[in-house]
Amino acid sequence: MFESAEIGHSIDKEAYDAEVPALREALLEAQYELKQQARFPVIVLINGIEGAGKGETVKLLNEWMDPRMIDVLTFDQQTDEELARPPAWRYWRALPPKGRMGVFFGNWYSQMLQGRVHGVFKDAVLDQAITGAERLEEMLCDEGALIIKFWFHLSKKQMKARLKSLKDDPLHSWKISPLDWQQSETYDRFVRFGERVLRRTSRDYAPWHVIEGVDPNYRSLAVGRILLESLQAALDNSPKGKHRGNVAPLGRSIDQRSLLGALDMTLRLDKSDYQEQLVTEQARLAGLLRDKRMRRHALVAVFEGNDAAGKGGAIRRVAAALDPRQYRIVPIAAPTEEERAQPYLWRFWRHIPARGKFTIFDRSWYGRVLVERVEGFCSPADWMRAYSEINDFEEQLANAGTVVVKFWLAIDQQTQLERFEEREQIPFKRYKITEDDWRNRDKWDDYVQAVGDMVDRTSTEIAPWTLVEANDKRWARVKVLRTINQALEAAFAKDKK
Amino acid sequence: MFESAEIGHSIDKEAYDAEVPALREALLEAQYELKQQARFPVIVLINGIEGAGKGETVKLLNEWMDPRMIDVLTFDQQTDEELARPPAWRYWRALPPKGRMGVFFGNWYSQMLQGRVHGVFKDAVLDQAITGAERLEEMLCDEGALIIKFWFHLSKKQMKARLKSLKDDPLHSWKISPLDWQQSETYDRFVRFGERVLRRTSRDYAPWHVIEGVDPNYRSLAVGRILLESLQAALDNSPKGKHRGNVAPLGRSIDQRSLLGALDMTLRLDKSDYQEQLVTEQARLAGLLRDKRMRRHALVAVFEGNDAAGKGGAIRRVAAALDPRQYRIVPIAAPTEEERAQPYLWRFWRHIPARGKFTIFDRSWYGRVLVERVEGFCSPADWMRAYSEINDFEEQLANAGTVVVKFWLAIDQQTQLERFEEREQIPFKRYKITEDDWRNRDKWDDYVQAVGDMVDRTSTEIAPWTLVEANDKRWARVKVLRTINQALEAAFAKDKK
């Protein structure tokens, strides 16, 4: 969920200076249009890691836009008046009216996270708070509101560095309260519960946007752009079509950095290392699946990746080690007639393994947010809601003891071209390459974007994505096997506690 | 929530026999159309009180319709295969495909209710299960499914009588398992948690229908009609407009009985009894509001009713007893400009009392499901979702310690006419009667329907409706005061525990 926000996004000064004037002008224009139409309010929620630039960004937005039309609201300790009423009262009385923008700096999410992080209550009560937030936001959107949710993120290392630099800087040292430092210690809990909150509350009508907070230029532009695009989309929406509120678009990457781009595609294994490591990992997997602790778990492995990235070969190396009665490979192609007559997740539910068993999905439910999105086989509303539906699905698997590992096998465009050409040369591989494959290549950038969004929105603690550098098939196969083994061992280790 | 299902609905044999043939034919036709279109599946959920005719009704539906297109599914003990997978797997594999109908007899609701009633878990875990059910149904509806949820109800007295009669009948005594009898003891818990479940999961896209189960003719016709109307509405829906699934309509009353109709409008108090009781109740209220236990509570009283039913007079008698600093009367008329720029609940949130205080709403948030519904000021989707939004709102009030009492002051048409004419005669009352009042009279039946739905969907344990027989103003005023006093005393008594 936070992967894309830990890869060192940055925008240099020149690019920043070049872009800001147009962005500011467009934001101001959108703001006046918002006031003019007076058709819906805008609610901006600011959350995230301490030191990730929340305050600075809000300050900047006020400089960029017309501050007379923005209400910045902070919610710290409840006042006496607030304590005498239901908790939501403080938010209701601060709601911006139609045509205005309210920036909620500290809000219902901060409150539930603080409570959970500091152990005031457990997951079940956190979930009640999450449901309350969902119902509030759903109602606000049904009433026309545009809700934009930002999570400012830093990796643990980045956060520590940031706090240290602020502390040493006499101009900023006032910003560091004891609580901030304490947060450095509770970073892991904050991120863990934050992920749960984001996973559950990122809905099609009010998705979260995770912003890497290290580079001020990047985070400012990213926030400005998302704000602008969301505003413009909502302003263009016909008043009649306001059903379920205004869907905020997912933001496009604004620097040249992406999760896939951040992979080191030169990673490789030579033949002898490969042979040795492959055999070791295969034996380890066979042993783990025979382990009696496996009776409490099932295993699901999802393989997605570029065409010709070597999914088939990797799957064969996984299967090679195993007793065929213990695993099953489910290749996902076009749905059957029976499957088309059901909700899209049905064809995957029918194949999920019983405890003790292992199912390998060669392509999967992620088709909805990959090929179906890119090819327009379903509407944006359909693939937007799919992220949370998929998270719900995988959470149910995880709750039942299923270990879920998900692989994206990534190759670069040059490698793909070579493999395509090779396939066309070799008669017994020719069946593997079709017109579709060449057509997909034209949509390379769309897929990069779709994969980035997919990982950002569905890589969770309970079912993380593993991006596999697959230019070298040997490297990829060993990494896949090792990842599965580590995931199983981690699950077994948790059982003991 | 169950009020309408405890008033002794019944249909005599003659009326029943006259109606059934046409209903059966229309149901069969709808069923074939469903198969023909093969555009969406129908999922019918059957829940409710033991002995309320669930099984008989399902049997009957199979006789009335083409059983080849209906799958009746029961979910009792989980099988080994089911236990080895996530709990929802058993439901997924039973989902009817597009064009078919699945009757889920025992389902996710039975499971969570059993668990909560028998104390396997507490409210927080029940709420997690409720959220899971909501998300499942939301997803199914987004995928096009039509979900129809029936709750078969009996009052406690009715259930005891029913179980006894079954026991004495040798043909039916096999139906009485020890569990059923045990349910007679746990009836209160079952109804209490059932109400929580219905309140939270009755959403615009999949509302609950509560069916009184005493009279077989009534319950059969009621279920058949709702099924038919829901099917027809979904079949007529254009395929494009399937957003958020197919909204099932609320059912109309099919016998001549309604909640309002069941009131004894002859109830009255003579002058001396009135004087005495009024003074007693006023003193009691003044005392309760001064009680130090009031510091932990707030009080909200909602007054709705027919035009000229005497809301103003009743409110004055309540207020008369009190220190003006302690209460506030909020008259609700057309919203101000500022209020129109906010979600419709905002104008009520701004007036909710702090702990220790008392707010009287002269008309209220129920305008949305009364006048706005009847006059078409908002769309059906808007007022349909309002029921759950209002329940959420009142639950927040209750959780904060606010005691919520809600009155519908009911008069009959003749009494209203007399009061209207009287008002036109008396100069100082003439301002009270307008063209609107006469116009509203024409919509009497629409209001009866709207009030019935409102009470069925928003009368909850945490904020029950009180229907007040108001043909006699004295009776009405004393009943209002006494109800407020009882509610406060009940809340104080709960504190002690």
C-alpha cells in the first residue's frame, strides 16, 4: 500500500518552477468555478506520518489558491462543548458548504489511529470506527460532496532522517514535540494500522492518495495535481449524474519514477548458482508443504506479469518440487459461459484451496484492474471499486489461514521484443505469440500505470505484492520460490505465538 | 422495526383465493422474463423468528413458481469441505447465476445472529460480521444482483402460541426441536440483536422486508407481492442503469391494516383526570431534568404528526414545566440558504443538545421520508437511503447518552376537517391554516404509507417511535409527557447497572 511512496520520488527545481505557474492558475480557476457553481463542497482530509510535510503542504495550498475560499480546520483535543455531544458533532459543524473547500487537518482517521496505536482499543473497535467513517463519507458523497483523502508517507528510515534534520535546525526545532519522537518508536504500529484503515476505506467514491513526503517539490506538485484533476472531474460532472458523489480519479505519476521503473533489471544469477539455489529452494518448499503446520494453512500463489516475462517457466519450477496431489494450477483465460453468469470473483472463489492445499493462479482476479481496465472491458467505476473488493476477498482468505503471495514478473521492453522474436523463430514456441501480444506492447505505458495503481492499492500486509525482476529467468525463478518459502515460514512462525 | 408486524395482519380466504391466481401468473411470467434476459441473478434471503412460517413460505413459492428455475439452499452445520475454507465460500459456491433465483434459507445473517444470541461473541464482533455482510451485498448488487431480504416476525406472545399449537398437532410436532423451544426463551435476545442487524443492513440497494408470520394467507401474499414488484422493477430497469444494482421497492400494505389504522382513536381523558395527570407528569419531568443523573444524558424529543394534530399544544405543555435555560424548541420549516448548502442532516446536527440539555424538534429530519418523499422533493433513491442515514445519526446520539423520543401525533380525517374549519372561523387561528394544509389532505393515503414505512424502518430500540392517539388533545398531551418521563427513567435505571 505504501510501496510507491518509498521509492524516492523527486522533482528538480527547474521542472518544479516550470510547472507551478500553470498549476496555480488552473487551481484558482477551478476554485472560482467551484464557487460559481456552488453545487458541491470539497472536503480534503490530511493524514499520514509525522514529518511527511502535511503542515507545509496545507500552508502551500493556501498560498497557491484563494485562501478566502478555503477553511483549514484542525481537530486536536476535544473542547468541553464537543465532549458533551456525539464525537462526529465537531466534524459536522465544520463541514464546508457547497462551493467551498474544507481542509481537515486531523480528522476521524487521526482519532481512530491514535486510539489503536496507543492500545486504547483493539481491532474490533477500530473496525467499528472504520465502518462509521465509511458510512459518513458514503452519505456525504451521496449528498454531492467531493472527498479527497491524502496520506503523507515516509519510510521509517526517511522519517528518522527527517526528524533528526528538523531537530538540528533551529528554525524548525519547535516542530518536534515529544509525541513526534514517540511516534518514531510507534512507526511500525502506525503504518500497520494505517494500512488497515486505508485498505478498508479506500472506496471508489473516496479513494486514498498516498503521497511520498520526502521531496517538497514532488509532494507539492503531486497534491496540487490530484486536487486539480479531482476538482475538474467533479466540476465537469453534470449535476444530474451526481449519483454516488463525484469519483475522484487516481493520480498519474508526475515524475519519471514508478515502482516498476525502480526495479534493478540487471539482477541475474549464473548457471551454477542458479542450479544450486533452485534445488535448495525447491526442497525447502517440498518440506514446508509436508510440514504438519501446513494443516492449519492453505497457500495461494498469484502470477501476473508482462507477456513473455516467464510466468509459465516459473510456475513449472515451483510445481516441479511437489506432489501433484497437493497443488493445482488454475490457468485464467477468457471466462466460460458459466463464469460470465456470475460476479467476476466467483471464478476464483470456486478454485480456492482447502487447508493443507496449494493453488497456483496463472493470471488471476487482477485481470479486472489490468487488462479489463486498460482495454476498457469494464467501466472505470467497475475497476475502481474492484480494489476494495479484492482486498476484502484476500482478507477473507488471510483470516482463514491462507497464505497469499502475489508476483508481478517484470521485464523491460527490449527483453520482451527479443523474446517475441525468438518465439516467432522457434516452431514449438510459435503458438505462444499472438497478435494480442503485439497489441499489448503498444499499451506499455498504460500497463505501467495500471500495475502501479494495482500495487499501491492492493499490496497489503496480509497479501503483499512481490515485484520480480525477470529479465533473467534464473533470477526470477529463484526469487519466486524463495518468496513463497519465506511467506510460509513467516506464517508458521506466527502460529507458534 | 417490528411494529407493523405485530398488529395482526390477516387476509380472509375469499380475498386470498381471489388474488392468488393473478399473482401466480404474474410471478411465472416474471420468472420467464428473468430467464430470458439472463441479465441478473435474484438472491432471496429468508430469516426471522422460529415458527413464523419461513419453511412454509419457501415451499409455497416453489409451488407457485417454476421450481426448475429456483434453487433453495439451506446452510446448517458447515461441512468438512466448507470448514477448510473461508466462511463465505459456502455462499459463493451456491450463488445463482444470471437468470436464476436462489433462495438462501439460513445464510450469513442466521450465522451471525446465532453466534451473538448464544454469547459466542459480543457486539463489536457482530458489527464486524455486519460490515462483512454489507460489503458482500454491496458488491453483489454492483455486479447486478437483485437481493430481496425477508424477516419473518412474530411477537413473543404469537410465537409461544404458535409453538404450542404445533406441539399439540401430531402432524407438525416433528418440527419442534429443542433448539426451537430454547429460542422461545432467547426470543428477547434474538429480537434485540436482530433489530441491530436489520437496522445496519437495510440499505437502499437491499432493504429488509419484515413480514408478520401469524396468518398464512397474509404472509404468503405479502411475500409474493414483494417478490413480484421487486422482480418487475429490476426487469424493467434498463441494462445501462444497473448502477448500484436494482433497487427493490418498499412493499405496500396489502390488507386494510396499518400501524396508524390499528390505533384506538377513541382514547380520551376527561378534564379532571387530565388536569391531575398533566400536573403530575409535568412535575415528574421537571424533577427528572434536575436529577443529577441527567448530567450524563441529553434529551431529544421529535414531534411529527398530521396537520392540526396538536403538536404545538403538546410542545407547550412539555415546555411549561421547565426552566427555559434547560430546553430549546427548534421549529423546522423550509431550510435556510445556509442549510441548503449542506447535507440535509446538517441543520439538525447543529441543534443537538449538549449533555444535561433538552431539545424539542417541532418537525425534524423525518421530513425527508415524509413531506419530501410524498411531494417528490427528493428522488426515491434519496429517501430510500435516508432510513439508514437517520438510523446512523440516531445511533450516534444514543451512543453519546442522548435519550431520543419520537412522536407521531395521529388524528383521523374527520377530526382534521373539523379543526381546519374551526381554524378558519377563529381569527387568531386563521394564520395556522394555509392552502398547503388542504392540499396535504388529498395525499392522506400517501402519508399513511410513508408513516408506516418510516416507523417500520426507523423505530429502533435505541430510538423508538411512539404513535399518539391525538383526536383527544388531553390524552395526547399526557401520553407525550409520560412517554418522555418513562424514557428518561429507563435510561437512568440502565446507568446504575
